[in-house]
Amino acid sequence: MNFEKALLSNIDKLVGRLKDEDELREVLKRKFTKKELKVFIAKEENKSIEDIKTLVNDDEERIEEIYKTAIKKLNQEKTKKELVNL
């Protein structure tokens, strides 16, 4: 998965350049819960909702809620600062 592309499409205002893929993965692992990370990656890879349901054992409504929470976390200033090179 291309984290840089996924993050750029979901972060509203980004100041600076994103770190490399490995560093981005580590920051996301720290900031997201395991379930949020799984749902975020699956959604960005355009997996079907049925595949995601199987992956995380939740219903569609809960999956959408988890994804929205992940996007909110991405757009927090504290998180954005960790994602960019200073």
C-alpha cells in the first residue's frame, strides 16, 4: 500500500513533506488502534465492504465509524506533525 498517496488524499491541510513509507507506517501504528489501522488500509486499497467485515468482524455501520475516527486522528495537528519531515 502507498501510505503517502493515501495520506495526501485524506489530510486537509498539510505543511511540509511526508516522511518515507516505513516511517509513515510506524507513526500510523502508534496513532491508530489495530482495528483502525486495518480498516484504514483496507479502505484505501479499495477492498469491498464484505472483505472488511470479515477482516475486522464488525458490521458496516461500525466500520464506517472506525474509518471516520481514523481520518479525524489523521487531521489532528499533533499527528500531522509526526507525519512530516521538519
